[in-house]
Amino acid sequence: MGYIKKSKIDMLNGPIWNKLPMFALPVAATAILEQLFNASDIAVVGNFTGADKTAAVAAVGANAPIISLILNLFIGIALGGKCCNRKRCRTRRQRRS
């Protein structure tokens, strides 16, 4: 198996301004992809619906906050799980040594 180099970022010590973008970029990219997803939904519904285009586009637009809520919920769960898992691994490592 190959060796994967992992870089460590200490968010607690030192200046925060060079570390904050590395943390915020994935969150911003997720928001941009979510907006593109909603825009493509509206474009597809607007092109392929019949006489009720306005109602169909409004229905898709009304679902955007619900999709955003679900997406952000799972992102939060994933981040929380990652933190708990890291703490658990660190505790096991400290017990061994």
C-alpha cells in the first residue's frame, strides 16, 4: 500500500487568516453547487412543462429551502461525526502509549 502524506492544520494556534480560507472553501463550493442544482431544476422544469409553467417553476423554487435544509443537516452531521471520530481515535492512541 502507498503512503499518503497528511498535512496538519493547527486552527488554535497562530494567525487564523491563512487557515480560514482552507476551511471555508469547501463550504462555499457546496453552496455554489447547490445554487447550480436549483437553477438547473428550474431550467428543466421550465422547458419541459406544458401550460402550467408558472406553477411548476414556482413548485420547484419552493422546494429549494427544503433541499438546502436537508443538505446542510447532513453536512453538519458529517462534520460532527468526523470530530467525534477524531477525538475517539486520539483517546485510543493516548491509551496505547
